[in-house]
Amino acid sequence: MTADQIVVLGTGGTIAGSADAPGDHVAYRAGQLAVEHLLQGIPALAGVRLVSEQIAQVDSKDITPATWVRLAERCAHWLDQPQVRGVVVTHGTDTLEETAYFLERVLGPRKPLVLTCAMRPATALSADGPQNIADAVSVARADGVGGVAVVCAGRIHAAADITKVHPYRLDPYSSGEAGPLGYVEDGRVRLVRPCPAPAAVASLRQIAGDRGWPRVSIVLSHAGADARLVELLLDDGVQGLVVAGTGNGTVHEALEAALAAAAERGIRVLRSTRCVEGRVVPHASDRWPAHPLSPVKARIDLLLQLLAA
């Protein structure tokens, strides 16, 4: 059987949003249009064997672990079908980097799993969603592509590298020092570095089902930080803490004392950095382990570690 089918899963977001006026790019309602509607009238999709399914219809700022699990289950189902070449997920931009990283960690797919999005609603005078969808489908069909990738504004990003760095422009993402995986140019995919090897660290079976998720919160180290937020989180039953440190993961002394007290009570603590680029360089004298990626991605790994335990 020829693997030439592309599955498009919809989750809502700005790409499925609508506004009262074509020029309104801010006061719109996300997650209004079905994924089938988004696929209509895109010339580049003519002749492509497509299957679509609506998984959720939410503004991505409101996404929950339950939605992550449902999406991962459907991605796993479709990727396992011999006729499917790849899966595309339409998603909101705000938490796309978290969803992409989650899918990479629980699925580690060898086939292409491509997330795409839009910064303007579907009703905009010059909506960016249709071109992003067309580009994502091109990437899902391309040779040499595997694992979880994100396609936006003609750029292809790896799930571990991508970060949203701008609140409004049509190309809001950066892959930092790593740079994009490649580009989509007039429907043709040009990779400039190999796609990362799949690196799943959690089993989807371990996290599926109706179960409670651990409480993991992010705290920010800053000038004048104190212990109060950590104390409140401890009183509220938090089970894991990620500290977004300054510079190389350094932590204000008052906040450090509170984190030490939390660790003594069995709370897992991870360090990351609030710097947009670079990674924390660990040292033997570090009190807590350093995570190499952003605080939101460190939080996902800590969630999965606590679930596995």
C-alpha cells in the first residue's frame, strides 16, 4: 500500500478564528471554524489525499493536558496507518511550542508530524493560515522529514528549538542559535540541517486515561524576588517547581532558600533560564539539575517524569 495520505487534525487557534471585520487582527475569536473549512479552496492541496478530524476547538492559551493526551492518541493512531505518510496539526500560536515538545516527548514519531498555525484569523483580508497549511502539507509529504516539526511563514522548526518571540508579526517564532531546520519555497522543501532523531522519553500508555496530572509550576527569579510565591505553592499542593533563573540559571538568594525548603519536603526542582537564547551550563556545585531548554519545556519534562514515577 502506498503511503501517500495526509491527515490534518484541527485543534482551533487563530488559524480557525473569525473577526467581525477583515481588518481586525487582534479582537477576534479563536477556534471558530472547523478544520474541514480551513482546507477548502487551497489550490496547493488539489490532488493531495487528505483526511481531516477535529480534535479540539480552543484558543491555545486555554489548552489542557487532557487535550494534549487526546491529540497524542489521535496522532499515534493515524501515524500507525500504513497508508498515511504524515500528519498535520492546526494549532494556536501561543502554546504551540509546548504542544509540539509534548508530542515529541511522548510519541517520538519517525513519520512527519507537522504543526502549523496563523497569526491572523481566517476572516482577515490577507490571512496567513492557508499558506501555512499548504506549506505544512508539503513538509509532511517531503522526503527526509521525520519527527515533530513546526511550519510557519515558510520556515521549518524543530520542536525542541522553537520559541515564540513576537506577539504580532506573521513570523513570530525563532529556533535561536540552532536555526530553522529548513524552508518551504514555492511548495518545495529545502532542509538546511537534518531533522533530529526521535527522542520520546515517556510512554503514551503511561499518561493516557482519566487521571490526575501532577501540579508543576514555574517561578521566575528576578530582582527583589522572595519566598512568598513558593510558600503559597507548597501550601496549595505543588509537586514540582521549575525556576526560570537569571543568566546561567542563577537564583535570587531568598528564592533559593525557599526552593531548598521545598526540596527538603520532597518537591522536585529543576532550573532553567529566562534568557531567550543559549542553555544553562551545569556545574558540579549546582544544587538542582539544569534543564537545557526553556522553562515551559522543562515543565513538560518534569510533568512526564512525575507521571512515570
